[in-house]
Amino acid sequence: MFESSLDSDTMPGMYPQTRLRRLRSEAWSRDLVRENLLTPKDLIWPIFINDGYSDEDIPSMPGVKRLCLDSLVSSVSRAKKLGIPVVALFPATPSKLKTPDGEESFNPDNLMCRAVKAIKQEVSDIGVLGDVALDPYTDHGHDGVIRDGDVANDETIEVLIRQALNQAEAGFDIIAPSDMMDGRVGEIRQALDESGFTRVQIMAYSAKYASGFYGPFRDAVGSSGSLGKKGKHTYQMDPANGNEALREVELDIAEGADSVMVKPGLAYLDIVYRVKETFKMPTFVYQVSGEYAMIKAAAQNGWLDEKRCMLESLIAFKRAGADGVLTYYAPMAAESL
């Protein structure tokens, strides 16, 4: 048996020589050696909008509302004051405007276009991101047009191009295709450039999984009732796959994406890490509605500290390699920081 040459009188002062707790002993020291920093500039605030004259509660997302345009402008002004650099808009389209092929998506007077124009008239120097997909506009709730019982890839892209150009014309700074159609980033990039929108960015939802965490979002935009129990597994990614995510990201980069996104968030931290390590691209992650709702519900039941767990979840994204996070907690996080 190994016998130490140190007697009992000398060991307490010498062992162990490496004490990691020394760096944790005081707040100033913890601040000094902190490896990852979360600031308001890391946040993108997703905002739901409606076409009415008042805000609407979203029961499955306590604390989040569908904002009318007046409230939207004041909320974006608040975001700017908090140091949040970008807001992302998602429309709740009235049922009467939904069609099988989502034509309202490229109506130049649709809710999204009016919303971004209202923002740009009142608030300067803040980015506005436009989600590009057809699920808020189709009566079946899918992200594209249905042909022969499935979403038609190439035909959907033609509509997405019109939607993207419509948003760019209205004033959106970032176009974010979330539909997961093959080849859509390249086609949208070419159309934007040919139409003179060379400065409009594309943030591609590159690794978007067919997740069970989207339920509250679909309530918020009004697509859950249309979609019913049908899934989106034929175009969104299988949660079991990781290598496939790298292929998706690589294709979007090659087609001209300025930044890429992983969605959802906490269940896919390994994907965030692998994407950032592999491509060194601006990489974003979406803390989706179900993730928000879980923290919120647990906090309302007194089971956890909402602020603490919210910040812990956000710093986890930064630690995994994300450059920024889309989160409904953006205002609360910015105020806390």
C-alpha cells in the first residue's frame, strides 16, 4: 500500500496544491475568470402580432401576448432601450385570409409588411427579422403547398421567394427561411440580389427538428387547429440525427446564408456545439415556445426560481457556442443583465 511521506501535521496545509475553489471563493474572482458572458446584445426577441386593436393573451405561453401594432411599436422601442439588437416578427393571420397555397404571405399589405413599416417609421437602428414560411398563411397548417398529400418542395420555394421579396420590399433587415425546403436559401438569395436587396441578410433555419416543443408557438400563430395531429416529419429533421444537421448547415452556407440557426435549443446543445466548431459561422439557437412554457409553468408552481433558471438556460447556449439566442425571455433577460 502507498504510504505518503507527509505526516498528518503537514498534509492539511499542502494537499491539494491545486484548489479550483480558490477562483470561486469571491464574486469578483468568479467574474474575472468567467468563460462565457451573456449580454442583451446576444438576444433576439420573437414577437407575435395580431391584426386587431388590442393585445391577446396566449394561454400556453403565460406572459407572452399577440401584440397589436400600437403595442408592437412601443415594445420594439423598449427592446432598443434594453440593448436588444433584433426583434423577430410572427403573424397570427386571420382564418379568413388563409388559403391552401398561402397567397397572403406575399400580399404587400399583409400584417407583417404593415408591422415592419410601422416599426421603421418610429424606431431607428434596430434590426427586424421576418420569418419566411407558409404555416401562418395556409389553411392546413403546413409550411408549404400540398400536392399529392405532401408538401411540394420546388413549388413551395416559388411562393417563398415571393414572400421573401415582399418582406424585403417592406423593410425587413433579415429574411429567415424556417420552412426546411431543400434549396430555398440559394433561390431566395439569388432573387434578393437580382432585385437589388443585396444588403438584406439571410438567417437560415438550417437544423430545424420535427420537435414536440413547438406546441405553444402553433397556438400563438393559429396554425395548431389547422395542422391537427399531422406532423412535419417529411421536411423537418429527425430528432435522432446529428450528422444530418451538419449536411443541412453546409448546404445553406454554400447557398449564401449569412448566419445559421439550430431549433429547438436545450435538447440540441450538442448540435449547436458541432455546428459552431465545424463551420465557425455566426450561429444562432431558438429557445422555443415549449422551452419557455416549461420554465414559466414550473416557476408559477413554485418549483424553481424563474429568473435564475432562465439565465442559466441562456448561458448554456453561449457555452455551447451560439453567438445569439432567440428567446421570449429577451426583455426579462436584458433587464436582469
